[in-house]
Amino acid sequence: MGTRNMLWLVVLLGGGAIFCAQAAESASDNKRLTKVKTGDDSHQRVLDYLRSPSFRDYTVRVYYRAECRLHKSEPFLPFPFVRIEAPAKGETGLAAARHIFRNARNVTVREDRGRIIRIWIGNVPSAILHTKIRLIKLDEETRHYKKGTVDAILKTKEVQAAMKSLGVDTPSYFSSETAINPPPYPAEMRNVTFDQALDVIAEAWDGIVVYGACTEPDKSGTKLFDIEAGNRVELFEGNQ
């Protein structure tokens, strides 16, 4: 299975505070509580909250377990059902993230060193993220495209070998988004895991990268995973 065009988002494991939201999904008196359903709208709302001023000085990584049985011909993996609400006024970072998901089931929120907020939705397959990569090169042209920077990671020999071994691949889609000024990526990354490399991308672009992974094969027999660097949110905001 070869690497195909894609664009998505992710986080790291380190020492830090951990918060597990295991509250029952009963009705809430808080009118701001939002019942998010599978689909673009649910995904959009989560990202809108995570890109609010509450996280201006943070890098946010989102990991979620996708239900591949719901995946048809769309290029993006199905986002799960989650109960969320807007962060409270004045909250930032970990406190704001805890508030957003405080009524959600099976969601873990933690803050790692470097002001990285990591949010895990469900039991997410993450073996590919632990792949160790000796060298990733990011030339000037690559740095003009969010998709290009992710592809640079996917095309490394270590990740290609891991994808084949694990029986995973990425859905294909095309993005023409470019950067007026390339973000401050290093020219290369050495001796990093796949996940650590995605942290660099998240911090350089807009502070968020999302990683979604399926637990079962699609119709082709492949378990899909995807990485999003925020494109759909930016296009949505531009249409307001």
C-alpha cells in the first residue's frame, strides 16, 4: 500500500497532568452543552472550541478512534459521538480542555511539557505513531503545504515499512492550500517518533493536529488512519 495524499492532526506522551472524563451522558442543565454527532459538524465544533483564544499559547493534539464501518466513499474518517461544551470564560490550556470534555465518556485530557494539550477520544489505535524515524527532510517547497509536510513523514522508509507491517494506510484526497510565508519548520528532524514529528507540525502551523484511526478494516481490507492539519476549519472560517 503506497502513501496517498492526505492532511490531518496528533500528540505525544510525556509527564504531565491527566484528566479522564467518564461522566454519564445524562441531560445537562447547562444550555451550552452540545451533543455532537458523527459527521463534519461534530468535528467542526470540536475544532472551533480548541482553536479559541483559550488555547492561543498552546499546541493541541487530538487523537480519536474512528468507526470504519461508517466510512463510505468520503476521504475523511468518521468522527465519534462526543458531548462537549464551550470552554468557560477565562479558562486556558488544560482547564479549558477539561471543561470542554467534562461531560464526555471515554475521553482523556492531559498536558505534557512544552504546553502540549493531548486529547484522546476512545481507545485509539496508535502503534504507527510510535515508529522511530532517523531523518525527515523538509525543503522549502514542502513547507508551503500542510499536506506536503505530512507526506514527508509518511514517505520515510521507516513509516512505509511500519504501515506495511501493521496493515494500515491513509485515505486519499487533494488539498491545494499553501502558506504565504512558510512556517518555522526546521530543515530536518532527526531521531524522532512519528508522533513527535507531528508535534512540530502542530506548533508550526496553527497549534492543532488531529489523528484519527480505524479499529477495523474498510471494504478494501485496510485499516485506515489519517492526520489533519486544520484545513477544513480554515476554509469554514473563510466562508463566514
